[in-house]
Amino acid sequence: MFMSVKFDPKAVGVVVLVAVALGLGYLWDENQTTAVAARTVREASPLILAALCGLIGERSGIINIGIEGQMLMAAFFGFMAASLTNNLFYGLAAAAAVAALAGLFLAWTSIRLKMDQIIAGTIINIFGIGVTSFLYVQNRTMPSIPNWPVPRLNEIPVLGSVFFDHGPLTYASILAVIVVHIALFKTRWGLRTRAVGEHPGAADTVGVNVFWLRYRNLAIAGVLAGLSGMALLQSASAFQRGMTNGKGFIALAVMIFGRYRPVGVLGAALLFGFFQGLQSQLQFKQALDIPPQFFGMIPFVLTIAVLAIAGLSVRPPAAAGQVYETE
């Protein structure tokens, strides 16, 4: 029996649009188009993981705008752990643990203290920027995250270098989309999560522990944010102050444009990754005689446009952002 997957027409349209653009570009300039396409997949991977973090939170009824801070702290503490131990596994574990703790903090402030969730997320962002800047140490290095080329598949012309010659966290982001989709729409946990995000009172009456589920889900989502932070180090291999550079907020736009569905997140992340890859390539080649700041504006202008257009037609989970109290 085959698993049915409900594709979002808009997400499918985005993927087709990007594919057509890359096809036309390949006919025009093979090398540059291949570079942009490969960069698209690399840039999309941290956005996918971060957007899935926000998706699980909102599906559970808690808005998480602290993804930027989670990613930044995960990148810093993961980098420091890998640098001090010379072991990437410890770096991944530290990144996941720190981001999960930040997720639990958001759940605690939202559930126990009944704090406004937007303010709680802002606290995480401010703390992340402050603590990583204060503890930052120059001239440290960590073991580089290697590429894992898929044998034979990486030899396919164009497609091989685009899809099958990346680091492990890029593959993990694609796997995460599949796992989260199955878990969210095909398991008891997913049914309860969606119920808690839409109508926690009804879920409570049938025996679902709303608070415990939200704590657990925010910790799971934090692990994804931690992997997203480490995914930023795949290309950089060194931590820099503020290296997230707004990607946590772009991930929120990806989540909204993806209509709170994992498959939609994949399509939206590829679109944002394409524009970031195009921006990097244009800036590197100095294709246009304009200040470099204009190239850097492209992803953020796109984010504003997506939020303005997609936000009008997308309905978030009904209980997202609302304080729930048991009767």
C-alpha cells in the first residue's frame, strides 16, 4: 500500500518554476547555472531545518520567532565543542542540546509564565546575539564537515554535482522533510500535535496532555534548529559573529509560504535558496555594476514580498500564539 502525499499546488509550481529557470540558464551558460543550482540546494538546507522547527512549534500552538537565536547559539556552541574536542559528533550533540534547551525555555515561558510568545522569542534572539558575541574567540578552528558524494550518482552530468555531492546535513534536511511529513500526518503523535495546535481544549478532553506535548515538541523542534545552525558551518567551517544573518527570519517566511506543510517548506526553501545562490553568483562575478549591498538585499526583499503576498491567504493553526489554561 503506497503512502499518499498531498502536494501543495503552489509548492509544486515553485519547484517547476525554479527547474525551468535553471534549464533555461543551463542552455545559456552551463558552468554558472550548475554553480547556482548546487548553491541553491546548499543554501536551502539550513532554511529547511529551521522552517521545520518553526512548523512543529506552530502546529503545536506556539509561535517561535526565536529560531534566529537558536540557530546562532547552536552554530557557536557546536563550533566550540567540535573545536575543543576535535570531534564533529560532539559539536552536533552540543548544537542540538543548546537549541533544544532554548526551545524548552520558549515552552516554559509560554506555558508556565503565560508570557507573550513573540516577546519570549525575541528574548531568545537577543540572548543568542549577546552570548555568542561575548564568548566569541578568534582564530579557533574546527574539523571541516566533509562532503559525502553519492557513488555513481554524483557522476551524472549536472544533476550529480547539484544533488549528490553535498555535506551530510544537506542530505539530513531532505530526510527531515520526509520524516516530519510522515510523523505529522500519518502517526498518532502527528494527530495529537495538530489537534493541540487547532483546538487544545478538545484535545485535553480526550486525554491529551497539552502542556507535556508542547514541551516535548518544542524540544524536538529545537534539535532541528540545532542541526540548522550546524548546517551553516558546512560552507564556512568557522564561526563568525552574527553568521545567521537573518536566516532564522527567512525560515519563518519559508514556513508561511510553504503553508505550514513539510513538502511546501521544501519547495519554498528551494525558491529562497535559488535567490540566495543567484545573489552570491552575481556578486562573485560582478555581473552588474552596482554596490554589493544591493546584491545582499535580494533575499530580504524577497522575504518581505512573500510575507506580504502569501500571508494574506495562509491560515495559521487556530491556537498558535494563544495562552491555554486547563479548566
